[in-house]
Amino acid sequence: MARLVVHGGTPLHGSLEANGAKNAALPIMAAALLAKGKVTLRRVPNISDVWTLTGILKAMGCKVEYDGTGLMELDTSTLTTTKAPDHLVRKMNASFDIMGPLLAAYGEGEVSLPGGCNLGSRPVDLHIAGFRKLGAEVNSQKGFVRATAKKLHGAHILFPKVSVGATKNCLMAATVADGETVLENCAREPEIIDLANFLIAMGAKIHGVGRQKMRVTGVKQLHGIDYSVVADRIEVGTYLIAGAITGGDVTILGCVPEHLSSLLDLLKEMGQELTINEDSIRIQGRRPITPISVSTEPYPGFPTDLHPQLVALATLGSGTTTVTENIFNGRFMYAMELVRLGGDVRVSHRDVVIRGVKQLDGAPVDAPDIRAGGALVCAALAAHGESTISGVNFIDRGYQEIEKRLSLLGAKITRADFED
Ligand code: EPZ
């Protein structure tokens, strides 16, 4: 079993180029099912979730050429089945992103209830309600969702709560439905905007991109395109926090600072020094780390996917920080692992209370999900002595070659196989 071995205490120095966003690349790959013609994608991150979705599309008969260096060629015209392979779908939540495009382009889809990070309950009821409004028949039995529709039609879909997943699926399905669809209380994440821009580039008619209300006028079909995926704001945020927690000086190039404004405001409030340019962010870690109070919210609020990493930073704060989790009711598994590293982290209901300590000390820890993994790597980089981090399979799902990229910044981190 692979583990990361970290010798902490070295301030990180240097710069890195941001990778493409996992949470944009995945729905964009799924949306290629809507295209009549080849799709070329650039800046596709070399992470295991991308390989999982590649495996799903290939198992369904699509052609996908990808060698992990960012360029991907897709041809979905050779699809042979609309039933997704269960064993792969269970690996990640985003697998369900193919349902909307399958329904819209092929009139049917069969996808098992998705797996992925255990962040508490992750139902797909809002996706299904949206498909039904668009005229589909949907039934969910024994863990499988089957959806059929001769032809989808326009509808007014008001989401009772903001959902990235349901917004993506209904948006994709509406692009080739008969008539106009209004999506209200949509998610406005940059990854949603990137997906909408990809769909528009393929010929879709979408108004209000990035707003809470989008209007989609269905078109006959979408065509192939060459598209570059947006920078990964969550990967960028994780590296900025690694720079701050080690008292280092790190610059991330090729990113979109405005996509991170909630985090950057917090880091300033925490006393960190930031230099923000059009497409780069430099952080210089400063002490003391000032305590704060923050809640996770849908975009443009503070993202739940940077919650564990921010808590890691706050463990070395000069007082008490509180983080309230409003998106996922089970996103606290990382807390006990930070306690193993010497952090004073307590969870009560949806609140995480962090009392700052003088130092963290290396220890064996286990990553229970992708972003928890990012947080444990940050904490281990600041801890005195050696840490070993298991659950690397989670980290690899969201972070491309994390140990190689951190080593470029001077971190003492390696990957090693351990007998279990
Ligand atoms: C997306 O998950 C991201 N995943 C998550 O990132 C991210 O944490 C989340 O959005 C919130 O920003 C991808 O983009 C692949 P939601 P998703 O639908 O689509 C509830 C990472 O580490 N809900 O916005 O699953 C749901 O249970 C991952 O990269 C319903 O009740 O998030 C949650 O409490 C982790 N019914 C809330 O809404 C539904 O049908 C938000 O979920 C759908 C969601």
C-alpha cells in the first residue's frame, strides 16, 4: 500500500503552474456525449478520477485518447451501450454527470447510484426531479437509476437547494431539449461556468451563465470542439495553504485569482501576505496566524472543498478559530487525524473549533477523502519530524503528482510502498 512520507519543517519556496480543474474536466468529458463529432480537451488533469471516467466512457464504447499530459481526444459517436459499468461508477460521485447527456442524446441511461468521498449523505433526488420536469421517466431501484425519454422538452426547474451536481446534469440535458428551460437557484461555481462555456462553444444557447437563473434554448444538436479546461481553484488553494502553514514563499501561476477571492480574503485576515496579479497569486507565510470564524457556502461563498485545509492552517493559529460546515453533514473525518498530529480540533454538530497550538508533531495518519488528504499533507509539511500518510488513493483522485509538485517547492516528501 502506497503512503506519502513527509519530513516537515521546511518552508516551501518557488512557483508552480496550476493544473486544470477536476470538477470542470469531469462534467466536460461527460458533456462530450452530447457532441456530434470529435472533442479535443486541453489541460485535463492527470488524476485518477479522470482515468475512472475515461474507463466508464470506453466501457460504453466511446473512443478516448489520453496519456496524462493534459491533451484528451474524445469521440462518443461509437457508443454501444447507455448502461454505465457499476464497478467504475461507484468510485466517484461525478460518474452521475453522464446521466443528463445520455438521456438528452440517446433518450435513455442507466447509471448506478454514485460512490466517491464519504462526506455524509449524497442523494441525487434533485437530479432526478429535474429530469422528470424535462419529461423523462425515471426509476431508481436496487441502487440503479434508469431514465428514458423519447424527447426531452423545456421546463422551469427551481432547485430547492443549490446543487452543483443537479445544476450540471439539468443544464446539459436542457441544451438539446425541445423548447426553453429556465433553471433557478442554480449553482454558480466556476466549474459550472466552465461547463456552460464549453456547451456554448459546442453550439448550445445558454443565457445567464454564472447567475442564479439560467435560460437554455434547446438546439437540434451540438458539434465537436477544441476546449481548454479552467484552472483548479481547489488545488491552487491547497498549495497556497501549504505555503502559509510552512511559513514559506509560494507563487501559483496560470490561475484565476477571482475564483479564490473568499479564501484570499480569509488568508489576509489570518495575517498572511498575498501578492495577487491577473493570473498568479504569491503567498508569503507570516506569524502569528490570526484566528477567524467562517462558514462554508455555495460559490461565491467559502468552498467546502477548502474547509479541511483551512482548519489545518488554523491549528497553528494564535487563538481559537471556528469553521461551520453548511454543505456536507459528514465532512469531519479529517479532524481526528489532525489531532494525531498534535492539533486541538473539536467537532460539535456542524462546527469545528480549533484552538491554536505552538507546533504539530509528525505521526502516521490516514486520509478519509480527497480534501482531507490535502489538509493532512499541509499539516505534515509543517509538523516537526516524520509523518506517514495512508489513503493516498484519495489524494490521487484530486491532486496530480502531489509529492513531485511539492518537492519542486523544496518539500521533503516521497511516496513509498508499505507492507500492510
Ligand atoms: C460537487 O459535489 C463537487 N464534486 C464537490 O467536490 C463539492 O464539494 C460540492 O460540489 C460542493 O461544492 C464535483 O464537482 C465532482 P452538490 P456535488 O450537488 O455535485 C445535497 C471534491 O473534493 N444534494 O452541490 O455532489 C448534497 O447531499 C468534491 O472535489 C441533495 O440533497 O455537490 C449536499 O449536501 C467533494 N440532493 C448538497 O446538496 C441532490 O440531488 C450539495 O451537493 C444533490 C445534492
